[in-house]
Amino acid sequence: MPSDNLGVRARRIPESRCGVVPATGRTHHADVRFTGDDCSRVPGMVFEVTDSELAAVDEYEHAFSYVRVSATLASGSQAWVYLHAPSGPRRAT
């Protein structure tokens, strides 16, 4: 289901993984940064996933220095989002 993520701004992170740029041609990847300003929005998509699917996504994102955090969407519902955390990835609790 489509839903805006409130209080965030889209940004691009330079690609630093070995071999990714030559293989894909992509020099950056998408990310969001919390701003705290509800007028700042990024469109997104909400997916329902099982606990095992969420664990698999956590493992994948952790390998690329992303952490899972809870966010309030424009609809008022809560959802998990992944944020880049290059200073030391942590697992969501």
C-alpha cells in the first residue's frame, strides 16, 4: 500500500562497495534522513511481511550498514524503515 514517510528527506549515498559501480553503473544508492519536519515527506510503499521475512531483510540490510527503526507514516500507522548507519550498524530490537 502506498504511504508517505513523514519527517524525512530523500538523499543519495555514494556507493563504496568494491565492484558495485563497474557491475551496475550506479555511483549512489537511495536513503532517507530524518528531519523531524512533518512537511518533509518521501513517498514509499508498505509491505506486510512475516517475522522470518523481516529477519532475512534485517540480515541483508545489516550487511550494508542499514538499521531498522520505527517510523510514523502520513496515514498515522507505524512501519519499519531502514536507515544508513555507517558509524556502526546495530540490529533493531
